[in-house]
Amino acid sequence: MLSGNFVVAMFKLSGLGKKNAHNTALAANLKNEQQKFELIVNTIEDGVVLLDAEGVIQLFNPGAGKISGWDPDEACGLSSKSVLKLVDNKNQLYSDEANPFLTVFQTGEVTKHDDALLLTKSGSQLPVSIQISPLVTNDTVTAAVVVFRDVEQERAEEQRRADFISTASHEMRTPVAAIEGYLALALNNKVTTIDNRARNYLEKAHASTQHLGQLFQDLLTSAKAEDGRLSSRPVAVEMGSYLEQLTGDLKFAAEKKGLFMEFVVGSSRNKDASGGATGGERVVRPLYYTLVDPDRVREVVTNLFDNAVKYTDSGKVSIGLTGDDQVVQFYVRDTGPGIPAEDAPHLFQKFYRVDNSATRTIGGTGLGLFICQKIVELYHGRIWVESEVGKGSTFFINFPRLTTQQAAEHQAAEAKSTELQPINSLASS
């Protein structure tokens, strides 16, 4: 996909990105530069669109016309809301508050969208990848450059790969589970009698089979997470009591390895939604409600906790909870070897593992953190890591916070939805 930064640079170079030219001395050179720019933009297969501060289309290249079905001359002068209509996977048009072509003028930030559907002029829906870059003059967004491309073929190929992985993983789990079961029987002293040498072989085979089974399970889960088939039943959860109970369930694994386990509410080093410090003080058990599926969040916390225990030889593992009026934040912190800075940005990619002596000796599928990120994003949350080599790692998770009143309303609705209907009403229906 064409770089949004490149297009922004070209707009500035040609003068098209400036609403009012302040330096008339460059007028003679602009025509030549503009011709070069138009030649480049008109031959690009990606859609390139220039929006002014009111969201009106000022430039619409042939690539944009081919993808959207709009004639470039017809599209110019129209509002982006009329031409570049986006719909979600539920066939609902984006609201003004969620429309990236409008919000860029409020945020002033480069935004990327890889899961949007463009409603073409003929009414069909086309998967597109979008990057929107603001043009800023005197701290004000005066225009925005939109670069988008058709990713229908890529999505279809991804879907075929996901279907294959899902089918293969599902089919292979059954024989692997059978092998694991028979090996467990062979290791049972009440069922068989084997010497120590044979037991050693069987234990290694059993461990490898368990690892293979976990790989198939992770492949299946990751495929479901990518195509939206991951089951989820979000409810209002009070994260303080939830994490406290979960910590109690998990602490035995840490203690077994000789690690200290703790649950901390409040922190002298809070983080805001973007990961920046807010400098909060210690708080005493406020009610931190958020709308999530507790079973899915358990998967996330357990995965992060298991990683912390696996890679920490001594010290402690902490699960902490804090937040503010907008965000519920919890974290899993360890005193392990830490993660190199060059590896941190790639940790949430599929099959990515840090290449060091620890990862070579400790098994893993390389899918755990990818699945964690997909689950967190399912509830409009964010997950990231902060680490320093030799000083441990901290994985932070932010979820939108519910007020006590909002939580009560959700809980009342949940209780009502699970009430049993009277027999006579069932019969009448």
C-alpha cells in the first residue's frame, strides 16, 4: 500500500496541501512540481483522496474511482460522507463519531483501518485497507490525505488459510487426545508395570503430545479470533474481586517454583490509556467495573501469568489493578530476564518468539500473546508490554471502565435475560 507519509509529502511539495499559498515566489516552480505529482498520483492503483477541513473531496485519483465506482470528476466537490461510506461487519454505517474521515480532524493523528468495508456507488461492500494522514498548519488540521486499497482477494486468501487451519486443528485434536490418554494410562502404576528407563521415554512422549495438543488448540483459537468466530458473552465484571480470586487460583504454580505471588490494588505508577504516566496515588479498593467475558479474560491473565512463571527463575510475579474514570487497568509483572527492545514490538505477532537461551529450552506455540491481543481488542481494550533486559517485564491491559450505575444496569439486564419464562407463556408462544 502506498505510504500515507509519501502522499502527504507530495501534497506539500506541490502546494495542493496548502489551502492558501503564502509564498507567491514559488508559483513558477509549483506548476512543474504539480505536473509531476499528478502523474504519480494518477498512475497509482491505490485510491488517493484529498479532503479539506470540511470533509469535502478536493482530489480523487483514478485508482479511487476504480475501487469505489465513482467517477473522479463527479466525486470532487462532494462530501466524503456521500462518497466514502464505511460499514461494519454488521452491515451498519459508521456513525460520525466513528468515521475516520471525520475524526482525523479532531485527533490530528495518522490512523489505519484494516477491517472496514467500503460501500461502493453500486451498493456493494468491498473490504479495504485505509490510512488517513492529517495535513497540519499552525497546529490546525487543514486537510487530510486518504490512501486506501482493495483487499478483497487478500481477505479471501486469509479466510481459506484460516478455514484450513481450523479444520486441520479440529480433526487432529481427536487422535492426539487419544494418544495422550493411552500414554497417561501407560504411566499409571495401577495399570501397567514398567521400568524407569521406559517410564522416562513415556514421560517425554506424553509431554510432547501435550505440547502438540496445545498447539492445535491455539491454532484453532487463533483462527476463530481472526475471523470473528470466537465465542464471547460479555457481562459487567468487578475486576477487583475477579482478579483477587484468580490470583488465589494461580498462586500455587508460582509457589511451586519458589516464586512469591502478590495481588496489588492501586499503584504509585499508573498508566493512562495511551501508556503514559499519570502519577496516581494509592487507592483503597474502588469498584472497577468493565464489560468483558470473564472466561476470556481468564485466558488472557492465565497466559500472561504462565509466561511470567516460566521465564522467571527467582523473585516474584505480581498481578495489579488500577485505573481512572475512563479506564480499568491491570497488569502482570515479573522479575524475569526482560525482553530486548527490538523484540517488544513483535511479541503479539503470530508464532513470534524471542530468540534466546530461555525460549530454546522452554516450550511454547508462539500464539499465546497473539490470542491475548485478539481477546483484549474484542472488548475495545489495549494490551502492551514494558520491559528492560535484566529487570523483568510488565504486561499492561486497559479496558473501558463502567460506572457503578452502568454496571448495575448491565447486571439487571443480564438477570432479566436469564429468567425462566412461565410455562403458560412458553406454551402460548
